[in-house]
Amino acid sequence: MEKIENSNFKHIGNKLLNWYKVNARDLPFRQTKDPYKIWICEIVFQQTRINQGLNHYNNFIKRFPDVKTLAGAEEDEVLLYWKGLGYYSRAINIHKAAQQIMNEYEGSFPSDYDEILKLKGVGKYTAAAVSSICFEGKMPAVDGNFYRVLSRVFADNFDVSNSRAFNYFSELATLVLPENVGDFNQAMMDLGSEVCKPKNPLCGECPLNGDCLAFSLHQISEFPVKTKKVKAADLGLTYYFVHRNGQFLIQQRKDDFIWKKLFEFPPEISEELMPFIKSAKMVSHKLTHKNLSIEIFNVEVDSEKVWEDFIIKNNYTITDVEGSHEKSFPKPLENYIENYNTAYRIL
């Protein structure tokens, strides 16, 4: 970067803005400058494609239209409206952050980048996005789109998996930043999603192809540079689907491991329930850093006394399929419940 840091590349940012004026995607959250809604959308779409998460975003905003409503809601209801988006710690964090805004900022969303960064679960990218879009902040909202576009434009081989990548590409971004940083950040998101894609980029349609060094060198596929990911760890889990007369037992997970605060089946049973095991099923499920192998035992309890003793001793919650729809479960367990519901209706 040393060779180019004194050069003027602002025309690149202005080209991108001109492209954005014509090609910006028509998204509901772009019709507002409400920092609450922009914040929620940034959190929702961190791990979810826009076409997959848009209905979730709309439903969440409809139920929790402002900070006060979200802060006053029960955590379980927030998790329920996050259902289907995964990475449930995000929902827990935005709930805590909403309460933080009510308690520490008198209900007004902070406008300063550093203050936004203090909110629970908010990182540099989100703080930059909200401050630039809503409050004319000047920080680039650096994410994977920035890494990809800038590394190709400058044919820069800095490893994006390096711990310094965010700071490095933030500095590189300042070379091209136009005056309107809010629109520029959104333009980079659209360009990276629709044109400068990870695979099969549409270079012929890119407004920056005349300035893109990787394109001129026919080296687009070589950027960005990224070392191989660490192999996901294998993890085995065991659950017991303990049920009787259409009802089954659940408990809420703690917040110190995967699937924070979601509901689950009993992870173990007493000796008295062993004779009631009817079958077992293995389910595979992938998380970002873990490959899960989940064994679920079908425990159909015929004895009312054994059923009641087990519940009292372990303080499990009784629910049925309809009641389970009001709670959030990990996807593999949610699927198991739906399969059970189908089989139970047939019976």
C-alpha cells in the first residue's frame, strides 16, 4: 500500500456512486434513515442473504417497530421472531442493546460511531454502516464485499483472513472514499453482491473495470487472497425425545455454548425411562465451526407415574407441537418435532 497511499483514487468512489444512483436495489430499509431499522437490517443480513432474510426482517420490524418496543419485550419472544435466521446470539445481543439504549441514551439511538460501537453485539462494520447511512459518518463499512472489490481493484494480495485485514482494508478504502460515505457503503454492498461476486463476477458490467488492476491483468480469480479455513471440529450430541399422549418434554439451553437460550429435548434420562426407548435416529448438522452428529432417541412413555416422576425430578417443561411453535429450537430439533407431528397425526 505504501506505493499508492499518496495517489488520488477518489474518482473510483465517485464512479461507484454514479453507478449506484442508477442500479441501487430497491430494498425496504433503504426508504428510511431510521438508525434503529438500519441497525436491525445490518444485524439480520450479516449472516443471511437479502432474498432469504427479507421476510424475517419485515416480520421483526412489524413486531418490534422501535427501540422501546424491543427493549420491553421478553427475550423468548425476541428469539421467536428471530426464528429461521440462525446465530441466535445476535437476537440476544440486539435485545440487550435495545435495553442499553433505553437506559444509557434515554431511548435515543446514539449518533456517534464510537458510541454506537459501545452497544452490545455491535462491531466496527455495523457501527460504520449505521453512522454513515443515518448520521453522515465518514467511516467505511468494511466487510467481505470491501475485501473482494478493493483487493481486485488494486490487485492487492493482503490475506483477508489475517487478523489485521479489517484495519488494512479500512485504510485502503479511504483512498477511494467520496464525500457521501453512506451511499458509498451501500454501493459497495450492491456491487459485491450483484457484480463483483466471489465466483463468476460480471466484470463486463462493472463500473470499475477500467480501474481494476486484476481485471486488466486477467487475474480476477486470484483475488482476494485467503488462506484455507481451519477445519470445523466434530461434535457429538445426544437427545431424548420423551413424549406421552401428544406431549413432550423440553428445557431452555443456557447461554454458554452453541444454540444459546434455545429450547432442546432432555440430554439424558433416568434408568426408569430406558425400557421406553423405541428407536434412535442420527442427524448431521453443520455450524460455522462445528460439524454436529446428533443422536435422538425416541422415548414413548406408557407409565404416567414414570412420566410425572421424571418431570418433577428434572423440572422439565411440558409442551406439544402447537406449543413448540411459540418457542425457538435448533433447526435439527425443529425438524424432528415436525416429523413427529406428521407421524402422530397419521396415528
